[in-house]
Amino acid sequence: MGKELKNSNEKVDKEKPYLNLELYRVKPTDHYETPTKMLTQTINGKSYTIGTLGNISMVIGKAKARKSFLINMMMTTALAEGVSYGMFQCDAPDDKRKVLYLDTEQSKDMVWRAVNRVCKQLEISNPNMETLALRSINPRQRLEVVEAAIEKTDGVGLVIIDGISDLVTSINDEEQATNLSSVLMRLTEEYDIHIMTVLHTNKGDNHARGHLGTYFQNKAETTIEITVNEHDKDISNVEAKYSRDEEIIPFAIRINDIGLPIIEENFSTAAKKDKPKKGDISQEALWKVLNQAIIGGKGLQYGELIKNFKGGYLKVMNDTIGDSIIKHLIAKAVLEGVLLKDDEPTYTIYTLGTENIEG
């Protein structure tokens, strides 16, 4: 009986080789080399990791945020010698310098344009890269082609998948998200490559779309977000939204006169500016809001004033505001004489103060 059980276990192991625990065992006496940095940012002599061999990274951003141009820069960096764009570098060995570019969204002519941007930046006609346009096949077939392409591309170090949402039928299907990330993580380890994925963010916020985005963000070594600058639409800001290492230094890119991405040198003016706090409005703006709230100079009780203040703030400032900030601004208005307070025996009436407010 014991012998039969032993034979049975051996049979199970042969049918399920992944149950061999020795494949996953980590011992204190093991020795592991420091992961090779495929892509880094180097500023003032300090190196920040973008992606290492054996890992996944993700670039996220809304449509037209210039994600493809940022990817373009990463491919150029992987293919070039030395420092690219004044701050990026590839530390991979020569036998890991080939780029595999897999585009799932664009037509072949658009993908061709992206490849030619790389050629122009490198000033060579035939860079060390393979490119596949996969728009014409379905999600299951695309994933099969991705795996086959990685297997058959000798010397590949950087794999770009633009975009991974086209490798599933639904971005909110947890099973597909889990399966896709498992496949890509296996490929990074099996072939010692770095896979950089591209995914859109939600229209209403800057979160990566669906269960797919959430899952990949949790698995990614680095998640880089690119957004159009609020103050200059010709510039896109780039920063690390999540990183397992020290985060890269934020930078900005723009497209030059010949259609190539470059680093925006004057990033101090291009960087995101903190929005002013809703409670930090000028005396003039506060009076305008109150003038909308207290129409015709009629006095209001406190509760009515708070209610009307919201409408006045929305009309003047084109934004919403909460009760706690309204109470703070009412107190400020009273203190500065913008709002007059008349204490009746049972309640308080608020009326507008002087219109002679300095801007």
C-alpha cells in the first residue's frame, strides 16, 4: 500500500512539475546577484531605478497624454550607448540590449511612425529591435503572440507592450487580470527580461483602469504616470506614482519642431503647481461670493448663509466647497469686515459689509 502511494505521488509530480518545491525554495545560504537595471534615471550622480531585468513596470496616463512618446524615449535609451536625453541610461549587458516592441492598438502605419522616431533619435536606419503590430487579432491570440515573440527573440532585454488592456476581453475580469499578470511575471523570470506595460487611466481620476490596472499596479516594480501639464498643454509631466525603490525625480517632456520627444529644460515652470486651498481666497473673491449668497443685501441667518454660500462659491470660483471651509470663511469675513454680524436675542443675522474691497 505504501509503495503504491509513493508511486502515485511520483506520478502526480511528473504530471504537475510545478509542485516540485525545489523550484521555489530560498535558503539563507543562497547567493543572488543584484538585479540588472534595464532602465535608470541618473541625476547629479545618483541613479533611480525605472526597471530591472526580471520585473514588470507600468506607464499610465489618459489619452493624448503622450504615453507613446515617453515609451519612445525608453526604447531609445535601451538601444543607445551612454546617457540619453541627459538623464536616462541602460545598464543591461550587450546580450540584453534588444528591444521587442508590441503594439496592440495602432495600425501598422502608426506603429511604423513610432519606430522611425526611434531611428531618427538614434540616427541609424536599422536599430536592434523587433516590432509587431497586433491590432488585427483577438485578445487571446495577442497574448499567445506576445509569449511566442519573447521566446523567439534572441538577446531581448526590454519588452514594451502598448497596451495590456487589449490582452484581455474585460479590464474588470479578475480572473483574466490574474492570469495575464501571472503569464507576464513568469516570462520576465524565465527569459530574464523587463516588461514595460502601458495602460490608460480612468476619465474621472488618475487611477489605472479596472481590476487590470489595480492588479498590475500592485505587481509592478514601478508605476510611472504621465499627465498633460495644467498650465502648458504642450508639456507632459512625468512622475513615479508607485515604486519599490527610491522614486525617480519628476520631469517633463515636450515634442520638438520635428516631432521628437525631448526633456523640458525649464521644468520648474512646467511642474505641477499645487492648487490653492479652497479656504485661501482673496478678500475680493470672498466679497463676490458673499454678494451672490446674500442677494439684495437681505440679511441671512447662519444656516441660510452656509447654504447660499455654496451656490455663490460655485458661481464665482467654479468649484464646490464643504461646510467646514465655509464656516472658516464666514469667520474670516466677519473679522475683516466683509460680513457684518447682528446678534438678535434669539438668532444672528449676517449682512454684507463694505463694497470697497481691495483686490
